[in-house]
Amino acid sequence: MPASGPEVLGPTPREPDQAFWDPEAQTRPREERRLRRDEALRRMLRRIWETPVPHFRRKLEAAGVASPDDVKGVDDLAGLPRTVKQELRDSEAAEPPFGDYRFTDVRRCVRIGQSTGTTGTPTVMMWTRHDLWVEYESAARNFWRSGWRPGMVATHAHPAYLYGGGAMLSGAYEYFGLVNLWVPPPDTDELAEQGIRAWLRMKPDIPFVGFSLGRFFEVSAKLGLDPREDVGLEIPAMPGGKGMPLVTAGLECYAYLGNSCGEPGAHLNEDWAIVEAVDPETGRPVPDGEWGDLTVTTLDRDNGLLRYALEEACSITREPCGCGETSVRGFWGGRFKDLLRSQGKHFQTAELEAALRAVEPVTKPSLEWAVVRPRDDAAELVVRVELAEGDPDEVAGRCRGEIRERLQLDARVEVLARDTLPRSGYKAQRVVEA
Ligand SMILES: [Zn+2]
């Protein structure tokens, strides 16, 4: 066993062919994990009173929680108040610069950053050494699950300085043992070229993936290079329907929440987070498989968040996974307010589309369809779909059946002649107003 301590920065090396980065945590029996989570949650509640953490203590007391002993474990969580990002902003504005929701003093931390502020005033994030370790260990599980191993060259183009994402990803790569090739974000053609030239010299083993991929394609072409052949860029395949794995709860909460083993959904790090899909109106978790508001409670961090509601859609499955990990798995469904709601359930247009796609006659020569935005839970769900050839009544029945089967929703399906619905050259308008 190599020495750990001041001379060694990073984790104990693993056997490259072992199945998991942290087999003990990742394959822990669920009952044992539940007991640990209950304890971790009780520790968090005690710290809210003892530190104290005024923001959370105030909210808990207002909700009738008089003492940390009132919360026995994870099962009590559904009755506790949630916090949204605007409250963090308000707290920082009222008590600048860090607000009153922190569990530690900033001088116990080793890194601070701030969010991009694209959706309002940026919030300040801070991490102690231990908080960074939780993120790095979580990232290491992800990287290992993806088949990456120490010694590979990985590259990224995250922004730096005040924005925390670049430092976080660089730190996680280096902790894991990847070679961290950090190129500038391609804000200008010159900066993009710096990155491209670096990749030509030091070929990454893991191709660049990021929001700015299109920019690097563009500038590669300007330089007379083939983005795929010469530069090694690849466009990753995106799963359709409900397939997006839930990978993050944001830098301010939990950057490396989990990722996919190849099976649907993302394995979630339940030892460090309680992830709930919550009905925004009642604050209670929705049944497994349904969409709710992604709500995360971090565990065993120096700086934590209690029932942080991200206003993004997620759904949870507890079905055991064939890979051997015992965690629940999560799906991500975009912004919560983009979901439709009918008959007490939230759903995505992509789920409706997948149901219609299962009915072959409506897919020829192309699937053209629309859903009328339901006014309220009681309103009939109306789906319109074009049909070129076939018996409209029979096809409508099959569409209804698929929607019932996959989304547990009753729909009225109107079968229309081809070329009835409006066409768009860019993005098809699937939701129409009544
Ligand atoms: Zn799995």
C-alpha cells in the first residue's frame, strides 16, 4: 500500500480491472446505506442548531421543527421546508457577501467561486478541503464507470477564475490521475486555435466534449483541418426520450451527483446526497418513475444544503441495476416549468412522441404531431397526429393505448390527414395552445 499523507496528493491507486472505483460504497446493501443516511441527516440537523445556520434553522422552526431531535431520518425529510436558489441570492444580499446559510466560516475553506449569473445575480460558492474531496471522490466513481483510467489524457475548455466549474473539473481530473489538458474557452477564433493546436500536439485519449464543441468544429474548418480526422473531435450520441441521466445538481450544491453505467439513468451517490423528485405544490416526493422537482440534500459535507430545490425535472427508479451497483438511478428532464401536466402527472413532450413512434402507421413518411397544452388537471388531454394510410379509428386506438401504457395518461387522439399540422423548417412546435 503506497504511503498516504503529505507526500502523496490523491487517492490510493486501484487495480485497473476492478469493476468500481469504491466497491464498498457503491455496492453497499440498501438497508445498511439507509441507516448511514439517517445518521448523516441527523448530524446535519444538529449542526443547523449548534453552528448555528440561521437560514435553515429559521425555516425549520417556522415549519414546526422545534429541535434537531424531531428529525429521525430520511423518512422525515418530506415534511421539511425546501430552499430555492433565489433564497440563497436574497440571503447573500441581506448579509453580504456570504449570506446566513453557510455551515462554515469562509476562512475554513480553500476555494471560493461564483455562478455564471446567466439566470440572475451570481451566488458565491465555497468549498473546504473535505468538500472538494467529496466532489473528487464522486467524480472518480463517474470517470471509472465511464471506463476512464488514470494515465489517460483528458481535455476540457471550461471558463476559469471566478467561475468555479473549470477549477472543479481540473481538480477532479488531477485527483483521479488523468492528465488534465485545460484549453481556453473558444471565445475568439485565436483562443479556439490555441486549443486546437494543443490537441494536435498532445492527442487527448478522451475527446473534447462540451457546450463549445460547435465552435471548435467551426474554427478547425477555418484552419483547413478536418474536425474529426485531424483534431479528433466527436459529437456524442444523445439518448432520446426519458433517457437523459441525472448527472449534476449544480456546482453550488453537488457537481458530480452521478452518471450512467450504460443502463438507463444515472447511479446517484446516495451516501453523499438524498435526491428526491418532489411535487412542487405539496413538497412531497412523487411516485418512482414520475417527474418531480429535483430536490437535493447533501450529506457529510462541511457546507451543505438541506432540501435544495433546483426547479429542474427529475425522476427516480429504485429498480436494481444489472451492473451490481446498489444505488437508485435518476433521470433528468430539463427545466421543470417546461413540463406539461395532466391528470395529476408531469410529462415531457418527448415521452408523448416516443409513445406515438411505437405506432408505425403514423411514422410514415414522418411523424407529425402536436399536443394541446392542458388547461388544468381535469382538462382532457388532446393529441393530434397525422396519418397517410390506414384506418383512423384503429390508429387512434393504438395511439391511445401506447400513451396509456407508457405515460399512464388518458388521451383523446385526433387523427388528421397529412399536411394538416403547420410545418417548421427549424424546430417543430409540438405544444399548441387550446
Ligand atoms: Zn448500473
